[in-house]
Amino acid sequence: MNTTLLNEGFRLQVQRPTTLLSSGPLLGERSRKLYGAGAPRQPLPRNDATALVRLLHDADLRGRGGAEFPTWRKLDAVLRQPQPPVVIGNLSEGEPWSAKDHALARHVPQLVLDGLEIVRNATRARHAHLVAAADLVPSMRDIARKRGQRVRVHQEGPLFTSGEASAVARTARTGSRDTRPQFHLHPLTQEHPSTLVLNAETLACIALIASHGVTVRPGDETRLATITGAVWRPAVVEVSGGIGQLQGMLREMTDARLALIGGLTGRWVRLDAPIDPAVTWGCGAVHVLSPDICPLHATAGILEWLAAQAAGQCGPCVFGLPALAESFRGDALVGNDRSTGRLARMIAGRGACHHPDGAVRLALTAMADLADERALHSRGRCSAHGRA
């Protein structure tokens, strides 16, 4: 994966921090002792499918990969299919500003594998699969082998879209590192009807809920986030509570005023103002923007990178995303949003997967969230450089 976002005189370097700031149940000291690579294997609860669905429903666990879809609904949908289930853990972490799945794999790999095994046992799947970044494949394969676990570990594909659920499912099913998301997916799981793809953090939460009764209800749960950019110390953090608590933590880590929350297709948030309730965690990647980088130019650079990472199998990706990036850059220079808004409406909902929708969401929300910057640009000014 290309690890640099280039744009008109500035460079946004991808960071995968190794510093860990956590005292919570996922990555705190107790979990690291119980579920580290060399720790004795913990006994697993024996939940049948009905019991696990009920447990996850009562816990109200939602996926931690970005969509925040209720996990129990995905599990229940797969169990209703006549075909044998396929259970897949997604440790691919294609988001270039995220390191939380790497942190789980490095510090508590057995917690992730326990979650995968609990789901496999409940669904009676013959094998489980784990699709992981190249640097994680040897260690996860070795730990699974030592545990005697029936899990096949595969290497992720090379593009941003390789981490999309149906692309991960294709990698697990065929062994191919094909980066293309697939068509004709189940309306609930967004995968093949009998396939269940779960993010690494989701699997870790399942293990904690099933084994220890840990609460993950919205507002009470802890969430993992990767904080990069203009901060005193980039880190993977475990945050108790919601976005407001994350914003408070960010204020202690930086003097900068702007952050992109939710990954490359997330929302720009001012750190010195009340946060919009519509802002979500997304994939948990948070990038604090340096004051000497124009956020409109940064957004244009991200859109260009997303266009280059497209799967290349439909018109909205091949033609729409490059046009959207070019349009956004042109509109940003003069402070309007006319052509960007028109193009976004043409692209939204028409892709073979949701990759174009993520880029559209970033473009449209950036136009709204960065209204002050657009006003400056309309007058030939820029918050970062004085002149647009």
C-alpha cells in the first residue's frame, strides 16, 4: 500500500504508532497478561448459537470495523442460511492511519483468537479464517497452531479496498489476494449469505462478553482509537465512553484545533468547539491536522488517494472518484461547492461496493464542516498559508 498522501506542497505521512495508552478491558494490563502471545490458553465458554445471539443482543455489541452494525443481527442472519457457515476474522486494517488491530494482534492475540473460536463453535463451522496484514500473518498463524485451533490465516490484498468485508471473504474462501469487493451480497451482513466477517476488535469484545460478562453498551463501553498527526505522542488508546471523551483526550494531546475522526472517510471536527452528535467513531482512526496544513487541500489529497485505491470494477470508481477529487480541489480554491455537490449526487449509491460512498461522504461533510475555511478561500485567504 502506498503510505503517503501527496498534495500541493504538503505531505501527509501515514503513521502506525506502537505506543499504547490503555487501562481498559481490551488492552489493559490484565488482558495483556491473560491473552498475550505466551500466556496459557484460557478456558472458553461453550455457547450454542441461540445463546450467543442472545448474549450479543443483550450486550448491544456493534461492529468495530466502521459500520457499527449490530453484531447479533449479522450472526443471526448467517445462522438462518441453509449453507454451512463460513466464519472470518478481519485483521487486515487497510485504513492507513489505523493501528488498533495491530495493537490487538501484538498485545492480546489470544483474545482475538478466542473470539473467533467462540463464534466458530457456536455456528459449528468446520474452520475459521483470519485475514491479516502481511506482518501479522506469521505470528497469528504460529499462535493458532500452538493452540491447536482450526483457523486458516491468509494475507490481505494490497489496496484500501482489500479490507472491505466481501473482499476479505473472497481472500478467505479462495486464498486469492483479489482486492475487488463483490456483488450480490446479503442485505444485512453485506457478505455472501452464509459468510460472517467480523473485525478484530469486535472479536475481542465477543470474547470478553462471553468469557467475563464485560459491558459494551453504548456510553458504557471502551473503544480503541489510533491517534496520529500533530500530537505530542501518537498512540493507540482505549477510551471509556463516547466521542466527547475522545475529544477531551485529544485536547490534552495537542494544541491543534482540527482532527479527522473516523478514518479517511470520516468527519472533520474542531477540538475547541462542541462536537456534532452525528460524528461517529468509524474505524477508530483519528488524525490531528497540523495548523500549517490547509484542511481543504488535505481533503483534496485524501480524495485523490482514495481514487487511486479504487477496485477499478465500476464507473463510479474508475471515472467518478478522480473527477470528484479534481472537482473538490477546484471548488476548494475558490470556496464554493457547486460542481462537487453535483458530482457527489451522481456517484452516491451507484458503485459496485461502498468505496465511492465513503469518498462522497468525506467530500460533502468536509464542505459543511470546513465552511469557515471555504469562506477564507473565497476571499483569497487560507488559515494555513495566508493565501489560498
